Amino acid sequence: MTARAARLAALIAAPLAVLFAQPSVGQSQAQPATPAAADSSTAARATASTGTARPQLSAAQAAQYSYSEVLKYAGPSGNERIDPWDPLADPLAKGAAFTPTYIVDAGAKADGVKTFSTVQAAVSRAAGAGKAERVYILIKPGVYKELVYVPAGAAPITLYGDGADAAATKITAKLDAATTGASYTAQYGAQFATAAPSVQAMHAIVKERAAAGNGNVGTFGSMTVWVQNNGFQARNLTIENGYNKDTGNAREECGERPCGKTDINPQKNVVHHQAVALQVEGADKVQFENIRLIGFQDTLFLRAADTRVTVRSFFNKSYIEGDVDFIFGDSTAYFHQTEIKSLGDRSTSYVGAPNTNHKTRYGLVFDHCRFTHDGSPFALAGKFYLARQWFHNSRCTPYGKIPLAGYSCVMGQTSQFQSPAGTITPTVLETVGKMAVLNSRIGAHINRNTPWSDWNRSGTLSYRPAQFNSDDYWANLKAAGFDPAKDLGYTTQPAPADSYLAEYNNTYEQ
């Protein structure tokens, strides 16, 4: 940690001790687990490499998860460049007053030059203005029912509200993954009709994805706010995907879980309703201060432009809510002094679903955070999870036993399954998923003994066991019949093992 970062960390340490009632430094291990209700079938058990279902970092290992260290690397995974980044030193985090380049005010008369009635119109103006310096867009309090796409080619953009709190300024839409391309265009096509070409290109991508798929926009097209802008910032505002927020999410229970189906592909022909509030795609040094992200499934999607490229996001003093896989993706992201709230509309909840490449140093890191719940009966059952590692783009599994005569799942150029055989690509095998939770308070909704989950149920095509570290990864590859050296080109097994899922110095609430 740099001297500057150390001074900043010291400044915030004292109030955090009061806010979170953290244990002393000497309490490096999590408190003893308390009895919990019976585990579900996806609870991740202890592995041979860890001997526990709740692996803990040592003090020395935890020191490598300081925000200055985690956010220091960018570029090709395994060959990142050192590019120090200190977001807590940025004026955004210090509460600086900005002079707005543009103002968004739904109640004012828009002139299309300085003042706009929609956020997208202001962003489009910034994208087409050809500015090199940072653009500041002030959003006045109100509810903005629209989509906001922030393109890569624009100057770095800062969106910020000046209301009394983040809830005073809200950007909201109600797209879900099952929305048809026609419905998407009917609802939102007009707002992109006169947008800058780079914004129109993003709009076209969503329509193309719908046309190429089954006619739906899919998860990757359901986002309310979509950011491709390097250096993008947001402060003091709310981003919401309002899908099911007026009815509750209980009716989507069977869109995620087998619901009594026992076949090897229990989710076949099931309509899924993922609904992303914020998607950050391929953008580096993206920073959020005092924001609220509202949704159910897949609230926050942090996506690298390529699975083997490290990009960074930072969230400070913010709030994120959801139920299933509501913080997911393959980027490196640091969550600091942030509340992570699990909603219990459905019987099972997973906070994170990282699909980090095994060569990427860090995935999702939570430091001095609060993992809370809504007090619902499902949450109080204490069977929710911190994360499950997303088996991204798999069509078959080489792990476990599939009750199908002649079944096989071998390495191939594509991931596909044509019963009874399928193939899986090296890229899919290498998205191991990494997440660490440090110095945080974890509510009673999280399973005490087994806080991590497998990816789906053993015996199904989508199953993968939780892998706590690189030793687990290597052991599972070998057990599945893959040679890490011959099949994947690996040289030596990491020693000591690289950590994938772990905790340090957390406090569990009763």
C-alpha cells in the first residue's frame, strides 16, 4: 500500500469501527459458526485442499486485498501492467462540488445545448461533442424513466445528483431478459432516434442480440444503464431495474430453480427473467460513490470486454440489493463501506456470481461491507449464500455423474450438447470465479457452515462444484479427465495455491 493510500485508510478506519462494530485486529478468524437449518443440495462442502467449507485468508494474504493492491493491475490477465489507481483520492469520493457541463432537469425547459429533460439526451450530447476533458452532467432530483447508454468513445463522463440523498434522483426502466426485441423497440426506440452515432450503435447491438437469439433481448440487453466509458463516474443517485418491483419476485421462483423437476436439464424450456440495473462493460477505472442499485436477479453486471482482460470498478459508501446472482461478472471490482442486501422473495439467494478467469488476479472483493437482508421468512431461514461461481456458457458438465447412458462432456472448439454427448471449451473451464469478503458484517441470512454454493445441483448439465482455490481447480480438471498441461497448456500448479473464495476477519450476526 502506498503511503497516500495508507493515510486514507487510517482516516476511514475509526468511523468504520463504530459503524460496523468490527472485531479487534487480533480476531483474524471469523467467529465460530452457529447451527443453521439443513443445507440445500447446492451447499459447497469442504474440499481436500481446504479441509473446510469456510476457507479463511491469513493476515499476510489479507494484506494483498487492500484496495490499492487490488486496483493496481489492468490489461491482459496473467500479464497485467501496473497502473496504480487511488479512487478514494478522487474529488468524487471527497465530495467535491462540480461545475456542470450539462444539466438534466425533467421540470425545466430543455434547450438541447446546456439543459436537457432526459439523461440520455445529455449523454448523447457529450458523446457527440468531441470533448477530451471530463464531462460533468448534473441530474436534478426526480424520476427519469428511460434507458441510459454511455459509449466508449466519449470523454470520461461523471453523472451526479444534487438531491438530499441518492434516492432523490432515480433512473429507472423495467426491461427483463424475456422482453422481445419488438417490445424493446416499441418502448425505447424513440429515445435513440436522434442520439449520437455511438449511442445508436449500442441500441442496435441490443436489437441484433434479440434477432440473433430467440427473439428476446436476453440478460445482456436488459440493463437500465449501460456503461462502456473508461473513467466513468456516478455519485448520489439511484439506478433501478423496476422489473417485478411492484409485484415482488416470488413468481419467478421456477425461472431459477428446478421446482420439482429432476431431469438432467431442469431449466430447459423455462423462461428466465434476469433484469440488470447497471451493466459496466469493458470500461476501466469506473467509480461509484453513494449510489443505490435496485433490482432482483442480476442487478449489477460487471463485464470485461474479453474474459482474459482485467478492467476495474470501485464502489464506495453505496447500496446494492437483489436476490439471485445480483452482483456478477468477470471484472475486478472493489466494494468498500457498502451495504449488500439480499431480498427473500425467493427461497434461495446468492449475492455474487463471479466468472473470473483463473489468470486474473482478483475478482469481486468486499471490504468493510454489511451483508444485510429484508427480514423475510426465506432470509431468516439462514440458507442464503455469499456466492456461487458462474459456469458461464457451459452446455454440459464434466463434473459429477449425469444419469444418462453414453453421456460424455469433452474438450472442444465450442460449448454444445447434443444428447448424450457434448463439448466444453477451455475458456469456459478457465472462468473459475473469485470472491473475497473481508472485515465485514454478515447477517443471519447467510448459511453459517456453508456460505458458498456449488453452481446448480449435482447430476444436472449445468453443475460445477465450488472451487475454493487453484488446488481444487487442478484436482477437478484431473478427475474430469483433463490434463492441465497437455489439454490446457499450463506449466506448473500454483504453489502456494491461488485463493478463489475466502473470508477474513468477518463478524456474523446472530
